Amino acid sequence: MKLQLDRYAYLETPLHSWDPRYKLVGFMTLIFAFSFVDNLQLLPFMVAVSGVLYAVSQLPLSFLLARMRLPGFFLLMMGVLLPFISGSTVLFHLGPLSVKQEGCLDLLLIAVKFVSILTMGIILFGTSPFLTNVKAMCALGLPSILADMILFTYRYLYDISDNLKTMQTAMRLRGFQGHNIKGLVTLASLAGTILVRSYEQSDRVYKAMTLRGYGQADVNRGGQHEEEFEAYSRDLWGLIILLLVAAAFVVGQILIR
Amino acid sequence: MKQNTQNEPALDIYNLSFSYPQRSSVIKNMNLKVWPGERVGIIGPNGAGKTTVFMLICGVLKTVSGSISLFGQEVVPGKFCPEVGLVFQNPDDQLFCPCVEDDVAFGPKNLGLSAKDVESRVKESLALTGIQEFAAYPPHHLSGGQKRMVAIAGVLAMHPELVIYDEPTSNLDSSYRRRLINFLQQSQETMLVASHDLEFILEVCDRVILLDEGCIVSDGQPAEIMGNVALMQAHGLEKPHSLVPHTEPHHSVG
Amino acid sequence: MHIPDGVLPTAVCLGGYATAGAAAWFSLRKISRQENPREGMPKASLLTAAFLVASWIHIPIPPASVHLMLNGLLGVVLGYYAFPAILIGLFFQAIMFQHGGLTTLGVNATVIGVPALLAFYLFRLRNILGRENRVLTGLFGFLAGGGGIALAAVAAFFILVTTIPAHLDVEAEQASIYALTLAHIPVMILEGVFTAVVAVFLQRVKPELLEG
């Protein structure tokens, strides 16, 4: 299970040192601007922008491709029907089926948007440590209970998945194959056991937290997050540039229509 | 080994009794006084009630009858009491922040200290436990021994006066175990240490309490209590090897 | 059931964020009214992680294997915390595994999370008839599990089919929704059965885990 989305967060590029709050706002706006695009003519620009940003981030291409593989596969599975069912202008025939132009173009549009947005997401979360991004979200208004939940889930995800692997190995060593109804019951017991163990651990964790004062310092909390980040004018300029690019896409889309 | 120079016990348990909803009489009329600076080892078979007593001392559980006082103040269940620190048996239960630094800072932050004070406490605790290099690591990248030291750092960062260690040597390799022994021998705080590792107790503690079925069976010098074979065996324990008189050379040499 | 980026129109995505925000606000408010709201947080978080992990368990259905969504079970176990848990779970899936999407986070959370809350309400009904009864637990577990994914599937398909292909006619759209839903009935039954078995297991081993 490769959870190392911030494996390259230690690099030093303008994107890495950009104030994460501004980066989050800028990137998410641009991502939504991409999703607004409905016209093929804007696609090359989309590819160009995401390509340039990826180049600046100095994240290795292999990183992007590895993360693209599985979701790309699923998208294709979903979208492969489109050329066959959508539209009326027939390009050519494949046996009894006809491949239609509009469907192909629809698929192209979806595919390019998908890849561009994915790339942006990978850059956003790949150029800062995960923890920093969560703190940035808090600074932008994420409720603290959700932030706490995110951090906890992140912390214990590894441990619990290790638990699962250990239990699955133990099951296999005792001959479990899982190909029948009984297998389903066993897997349900496995899932249930993971839930029970996590629940019991959460109880101990809660005790450990209260013993170190969890809940005492709510007053101080807001203040401490603000101290985490210090923005310079170049951070603001970066944001303005991205917002302008996003606006360009939106305006371009509206005008072309 | 500090001598008792103060009038007030660090820990004063008086006629303590406790039951769980599913199990009655887990602790029966326990009386115990621990003085400042003492290092008390708590030994006993599994299920004797050690962890329960710790939870009662920390105010996580509420007593059924009797009272517990820490440094003269009665323990209020549910109240945050940084004077006592508990190092849990399983460090994974205690290391709940995504990185070591944040975890050690957790206690001081909740004490309401300024950001600068929090930072200095974190630095101090990491230095004390010798784990500065792991400050930015996530807990799951650490070994059992390293996690244990982080857990201890997190507790010490609150500057407790009484520290309770629940099975601190479980899952430690010999080098970390030795490191822990050295660390505890240097510590100034009053401590309670529960452990199945009897040799460890011999090296670290200056007083031992044998707990079984919720009662204190014996209380005194470590070598005396643990050297008493009949007593140890009656409570499911073995006499530590180092206390066996080595009059006959039974270790094969050469 | 996870709708990826690039597929939905921006308006739908933003609408999804609005509905998810509303549902999150609703759930958090209900949580804050509970007896000990702080206490539920570590439990919900660890269970969120546990659910993420559990959803990786392959259930072999020859010739392939399926991953279960378990949103019904989430509702059964977490109650109101199920919505924040799903929101956070989807967030992790989007950024760590690129499963689902960032623009579609709101839509996915609404589509998967609201049925989870409904499954919770449904499961709670067994209290009227008898909490301790194992058969009832299994039955309501089945309904909650199957219902949870059924609602999510129908909602997701409806949104997908009505928004993507600009060149489909209404009849073809309707037919597609029906076809997709029908194709998922075996999965719905599977989730229902799985949820029922887990619910009965929890009833035996740790009944306080069942929020219903």
C-alpha cells in the first residue's frame, strides 16, 4: 500500500516553498476552472498549464504515471462505451458496432480533463508534507473535529493495514482459500475483528489523550495554527497568477460557447 | 535513591476498592503510601489489577470506595492532572499524532504554554530521551524501542512529579532495554514501574510491591521479596536468576 | 460508485460540495449534542481507517473479486459520525489512491454518505422490535447494507447518465440507468449479506459497537 503521496515533499522548488494556504486556494480554483471547460479548443492549454506546473514541481514523471495507471484504467472502463453509444456521426464500423465521432470527442474531453485535474492534485499534495496541508486547511476554515479525524485516520491507517495483512497471512497459513459461502463468513469475521480491535484501541488512545490534557486548550488552538504560516508577497503573487489563469479558462469557455 | 525528606506522600492510597461491571472486587481494600523520590516496582501475575490501579491513580476510573491522593491533593476523576504521567503498555496507543515532534508537544500545548515554551519543552524531552533525530518521523517508521522513548518523552514534557510505567520493557530489544534501565536510574521523578521483567525491576527499583487478586501481598526490599521462592511461586512468579546464590558453578565455562 | 474528476459539469460538482457541506454541518451538530462528543472522535477516526482498510478485502466472486463499499455498515457502526467518516475516507482515497476525485468529493460524499445515514436510521428501527435478537440484527443489517449501496448506486448512475454524454436521448439515458442498476443487484445482495454477518458478529463480540 503506497501511501507516500508526500514522498517528494522535501524537494526545493517555488511550488514546494509556496505558502500552503495560498497554494491550496490557487490549485483548487484552477482545478475547478479545468472542470468547467467543455470545449476541445481549450484542451491544449489545459495540458500546457498542468505540464508546466508539473515541470516546475520537479516531481518525477514515474511518480505521476504510477499514480495514473489504476484510475486511468477505471476511467477507460467507464468511458469506453461513449464512442459507441453517444452521437450520430459515424466514423467507422467495428463489426456490428459503429464508432461515432461525438462519442470519441466526448471521451477525449473527459480523458484530458481527468488527467489534467489528477496531475494538479498530485502536485498539490506532493509538494508539501501531508501534515502541513492539513494545517493549511485548518487555517482556511476546516472544522477542528474534521482536522483531528483526518490526522488520526492518517496516523492509524498504516497500523491497521498491517494488522489486516498479518491476519490474512495467518488465515492463509491455516489453509483459508475463500472460494465459497463459508469464505464469505470468514471474511466478514475478519472485517469484524478489524473493527473491534480498532474500536478497543481507540478507547485506549482516548484515555491516553485525556491524560495528556485533550480538550483543555481549545482556547489556544486557533491562535497556534495562525502562527504556523507566514506569507510573503511572492506567495500572494503566485496566487494571483493562478487565479488569473483560472479566470482565463472560464472566460475562454464562456466566449467560445 | 533519595531519602524521604518531606512529610507528604507522593501517592496515598487509602482503603481503595474497585469493581468493573463484569467483574467484582478487582481491587480490595488497598492501602499504599509512596514517598517522593521512591522507585517502586509492582510485580504480580496477569490480571492482578496493576493497570486498573494505574487508571484509578490517574483519575480515568472512579473509585468504588476509599480515596487516592497525589502530593496531598485528592484525585478527581476526569480532571486533567499533569503531576502524574502514565506511559502506556502499548506505545501505539499513546503515539497518536502523525509525527514525533507534534506528539511530544501535545501535552505542553494542552497545558496552555506559549509556543516558545512548548518548543523548549519538546527539545528538552527529546534530548533527555536521546531521540532528537526522530523528531520529524511518523510513529510507524519507528522501532518498538524508539516508540517507547517517544512515549516517555511525551509524558516527561509535561514535567510530572510521579511517572507510572506500565510494562516498559515489553517488545524492547536488549540495547533499548539497557538504555531504558540507564535512563530510569538517572531519573529524578517518583516512579511506579509495573513489569514482568523481574531482573529489570531489580536494577531500577528500590522498593517492590507484590500484587495479586487486587491485594498487596508483600511490600519491601526488592531482593528480599523476589528472593523468597515460596512467596514468588505462590503468586505465579519465579525468582529472578540473578538472586540465585552462585555458590556452585553451574554456568558452563569453556 | 466513486465518480472521477473530469466527468461531471462544474455546476454539479459545486452543488455536490454544497450538499456535502450541509450534510456535514447536520452530522456535526448532532454529534455535538451527544453526551460526550470528544470521546466519539478517536473511535470514529480509527474506525474510518479500519473501514478504509476493510474495503480492500477482496471478496472473491468467480471469475473476479469485488471490493465492498460498506457504507451501510459504516452507518450501522458509527451513526452520525458516518458522514464525516465517509467524507474523510473519500478524501484519503482521492489524494492517496486517486480513486474518486477532488472536484467530485462533494458529490461522492453526498451520494455515498447520505445513504449511510439513512442506513443508520433504518438499522435503529430494530430497537423497536428488540435489540438483542440475533435474527433481527441480521435482517436489519442486510437491509441497511444492501439499502446503503443500492441508494448510492442509483444516485451515482442517475447523476452520471444525465450529465455526461451530451448526445444521448432521454430513452437511452433511462435504459442505461436501469441496466446499470440491474447489473449491480448481485453486489447489493452481497453487501447486504456481508453487513448482516458482520453485524451479527459484532452483536456477539462487542455489542456497544453497534450504534443502532
